[in-house]
Amino acid sequence: MFKTYSHAELSPAAVFGELGTSRWQFIELELYHPWFYVELVRDYGDDIVGSMLMIPTVPIFQQMLSELDERSWLSQAHLMSPGHLRGGGGWAMEQLLEVSIAGDGSGTIEGYIYKVKGGACYSIEHAPLCDNLKVKEIIFSAARDLRSSG
């Protein structure tokens, strides 16, 4: 999850004209787990507006996907991955193609699989190669879940 601090809150939030919202100078991520950076587009009838969201977990991403409709959609999605997930150093942002739940050959270990543009496949629960994994459920598919902004 993302962590916020009261001293980082910009006030008053009402200056921005959106009651019930807060603005922050910065937020903190304490865990070194993958997270998502997505563009949510909203159609207000007379205007179409996109904003970037930082989503900390797969279950929250899945919940958000279930709440989209004809007037709100995702136009782009990226995986933010820590170096240990990719076998390297530092964080990387890659275009996300798919998030799924997969099990190993014996069916004993389930985990999330992240597929990104360029063919790479990552998992926290499974070995670096995703070759012998059986996909049980596709949570996100760029082909299915992304729409253009226009």
C-alpha cells in the first residue's frame, strides 16, 4: 500500500474544487512489490478527461476493472516492477499486457503472473520462467481491457 503523511497534504483541498478529495506533495511505497500505473479515462459528456492512477495490488486492480463502464475506461497500463522481480537492479516501468493467476505443474502453488511488452514474464511465487505454468484466470488483458481515449 501507499503511505501518506499529514505534513505532505496540500491544503485546502477545496481550492481544487473537488470536495472529498485530498492532494499530496508525495506518497511513499514501503514494500518492494510490483504495482500498476494506469490511465483512467472518464467521459463527462462534454469533456473526456484522463488521469493517472497508482494501484498497489492485484486485488485492488481487479476491483477497479470491475467498476469500469461505458463512460470510464483504461487507456494504458504499466507494471512498475522492483529489480528483484526481474533479476536486476532498480525499478522499471513496462507496458503491461496481462495479469493472471497461474499454478505450477503440480497445482500446489498459485501466484500472479505479469506479462509485459517485449515478451518478459514475471512472478513472485514462481520460478523466473513462466513456461510450465497453467493459467487459471486472466485478471487483466490489454487486448480486452484497454480502450483508446478518443
